[in-house]
Amino acid sequence: MAETTGRVTGVGGVFFKSEDPKALAEWYRDVLGIKIESWGGAMLAYDAPGHPHVLVWSPFPASTDHMAPSKREFMLNFAVDDLDAILAHLAAKGVTPLGRDDTDAHGKFAWILDPDGTKIELWQP
């Protein structure tokens, strides 16, 4: 059977508002090491060794507290190669994790907040 066209092939980007987009981009660059392009955003590749082969899309019920303490309606999840190493880097930058879970069947997780109050989930598959 031939593959059909007119379908979603993946996530093409994550776009959101910020009171200070330049300062926020600098924080992601300086704290998380994300390469910020001249136009102010980042191009995140999916071919790094050990990187998951999929991007998860998952709506949560409106009543969830999974994004807390953030007031935002979304959370960012970044796959990482070494959770201990990135947490040590974050500590050196003055960022304190909200929590950590090394017991999940899907891998290790830790959570932080960015300067805009967005919850970030760090995931080592």
C-alpha cells in the first residue's frame, strides 16, 4: 500500500511569548548550552548519539499539577546525555532543581524553571 500525503511528519518548532525574548534566549544559551542562532532561536538536531528517535506530544488534563509550580500551560522537555553532568553545570550557574526522579521506567528526570517561570523537564532516556 502506498503511503499517503497530507499528514503531519513531526514537530517543526516550539514558539512562545516572552516579556524579554533576548534575555531568555541568552539564559538558554548560557545555562543550558543551547546554540542560539543570529535570528534569536535555536535549531535542535535529533541525530545526537543516544538521542530518542521520537518527539513526544502529550496533552494533559486541565486539572494536572504536573507543570507546577509554573503558571504556564506547557512544559518544555529536553533530552540530555548525562543528567548528573547537566545538574552539576546548572548548580554552577545558580540553578536549583525543583526535583529529580531516577526511578521512572522511561529514564531519569529532573525539573527546573527558566527566568519566565516555564517548567523545564530534563530527561536522560
